[in-house]
Amino acid sequence: MVRLPFDDEHAPLYSVGQVADMLDVQQAFLRRLDEHDVVRPSRSSGGQRRYSRHEIGAVQDAVRLVGEGMSLVAVRRIFELEQQVRELKAELARERATRAARGE
């Protein structure tokens, strides 16, 4: 079965304007998220920002956090910490699987 780009949540398919319309935010806000390294979308060959469904989810989270009073620097740090937690959980799962395979 062939996977189409829209099947891949990480495929950069959506323009700034499309995402702004979807989430009811200003395009300038999306550019600020990129400039502050909060959400870094891919770039098309012409240099235009292209968002994946995964990045759109991150933008939604950023909108919520900013709405709760967080600065973009704080939102970026929250995202970094969440990524570290995911990585540590994956590492722990691998270690547990290794130990289980050895019968420990």
C-alpha cells in the first residue's frame, strides 16, 4: 500500500495562510512562533513555510499556553521539556525490554 503525503502527519502540506485560517490566528503569530523557535515548519523550495499536521498540533498547544499567559520563551521551554520527557520514557522502555529479554 502506498502512503500518500496526507497520510503522514509529518508531511509539510499546509501554508501559513491555511494554518492561520484553520486555527483562527494571525499569520504574524505563526511567523513569531518560527522566529522564537517554538514551532519550526519546513520550507518549500521557494522558502515559504509549510506546516505538517504534527506542527499544527504544536501550534494549537502554543496558542493555548500563550492564552494562559505564557511568553513564547516559556512555551519553547515547555516544548523542550516535553520532548525530553518523551525521550526519557522511550529510553526507559528500551531498557526495560532489554532487561526482560535477559530475564532480569
